[in-house]
Amino acid sequence: MITVLRIGHRPQRDKRVTTHVALVARAFGAKSVLVNSNDPKLEATINAVSENFGGDMEITTGTGVFGPIKKFEGLKVHLTMYGVPLSKFIEEYEKMDKDQDVLLIVGAEKVPRQVYEMVDHNVAVSNQPHSEIAALALILDRMTGGAWEDLELSDGKFTIIPDDRGKNVVSNAWVPTPEECIKLNEDNGVSEEVIAHQKAVAKLAKAIAFALKEKGVDIDVEVVEAGALLHDIGRAVTHGPLHAMEGAAIVDEAGVDKRVVACVLNHIGAGLEPDEARSLGLPETEFIPLTIEEKVIAHSDNLNFGKEMVRLEQVLHKCDEKQLDRAAIKIKALHEELEGLLGTSLNEFEVN
């Protein structure tokens, strides 16, 4: 396993260069990047790249300089223009145990003298001033024998397809078909009654989504249908408020598109504020439907009692019986928002 230690990083001055050091490390097969200075924004940037394009490389900032070197068990290599030529080092490296872990140290500003003395090798990719990014890429290429060309990084949202004439990027997100949604419910032990309810919600949600699309609203009908057919999958675990979180975890674990996961997570009522979530035994955070897909699913669920579509007045009456005044206000507001987009009454959607 190869780890890259970036030292001398100054968050305000070296942000772009250190980002590229980390990106090169990731693209050429390193499994970990350590950065001496604390930089949460850098961590977020690199983690976002891995989320979008795959891979499990870890990045940790705020490690300091000497601690990681002292603790590291394996081959320690410092990249410096004052070191031995890369070709000479590679000759020696070819004779070494390839199973040993490697720490590659890349400096930014002046490197402390102790670093030169703490490592096994000081290596130069040209004894001339140049970019540490280029040096890191070259040594990783030589040490791995060009294995980066066949490197496949899994679990990303997107895959780049090589194209000589343009940008060819495909989405890896899985939006399950209705049949796949039902099977996912069945495989997780969801009852027939709950599945029937989800089908009724999906029928209404899909009708609303198509109508919104005809009105020029940017809405993904497939995401709406999948989210509606999976919104109560968490009832296989519990019928309490936690079923939304449990369901989101099940769907996420299955590798389903994050937009569908969000629909499952945020479908209760017209959303929960942090204090409402806490009172229901949920984490003290927002569970609010934000996208149009989430809103359509949440309100289609509000308008279905079991398998039967009901009118807003019935929903508000039920809220009144349970003294859910805040929920009633938000549900009414969501109802009016959707009717405003549709330009018609939701009572027109007789889909049962």
C-alpha cells in the first residue's frame, strides 16, 4: 500500500497545488494521503472526487510532519531535487519486497533537515527545480510499473468513457424499475399490506409527476416512482418514525441512486424540523423534502390512507385529532405549492 505524506502545506497558499498532489496520488493508485496541516475543505474536495468517480482512497489532514514518519512501518521515500536519480532508486526498488508498505513524502515549502535523515531514500525526479506534482506522478508510475492505466475505481457516481472527440460521462446511479422496487421490498420482508400502500402512493405520485412535467417542471418521473415504491421499505424493521431512516439505510446499502435515498429519508409529513425529529426519537436534524421529487412523494403519501386517496381536509382533520398543528401547517403549504405548480386542484387526480 502506498501512502503519500504532503508536508509544508499552507491552506491559504497551497490549496490548489496540494489538491493536485492528492488527485495525482488517487489517480495513480495511492491508498492514503496525509497532510501536515488541518484543512477540512481539502478533505471535502478529495472525498467528493472519490464519491463522484470512485475509489476508497482516504485523506487525513492535520497529521503534523514527524509523527507520521516515525510511526510508519515500511519503506520511506522523500522526493527532493537533491536526491539520487529516480532511475537509480528504481533499480534498487525492483530488488525489494513489493509487499511492503511505502510512504512517499512530498514537500511544499522548505523541508526540515530531519526529514532527509528519517527516511530510507531521498529521490530526485530530475535535479532541477520543477513541480512536485510531476515528480509524484513519475515515481508512482515507475514504482507501480504503469499499473495505474488499468486501475478501476468502483462505486463512483460517474464513469468516464474514453472518447477522442468529446466528453463521454455515464452515470452509475441505479434507479430501480418498479419490478426491482417490489423485489427489494419483498427481499427485505415488507408486508403485502405495506407494499400495496406504496403502490397506491406511487400511482398518485407518478400521475402528479407527469402532470408537472407537462407544465415544464424539471422532474425525474423514474425517481418519483422508485422513491414512492420504496418510501416505506423501512417498515420491515419498524413502523415507528425511525422507519424513514431504516428505509434510507436499506436502499442506500442496495446501491440505489442517492436521489431515491433522499426521497425515502424525507417523506414523513411535509418534513420534520430538528426539534420535531428529536421528539420522535430521530437524530436532531432536518428531515425536509427539498427536491420536487421528494415533495411529490411526501405529499402523495400524505394523501393516501392505506390504499385510498383522501382529500386535504381529511388529512388536516387527522392532524387536528393528533394535535399536530405544525405538521398541518406544513402539509397545507406543501399542498398549495404543488397545486400552484400544477395550476389545478389535486382533487382532480382520481387515481384509485
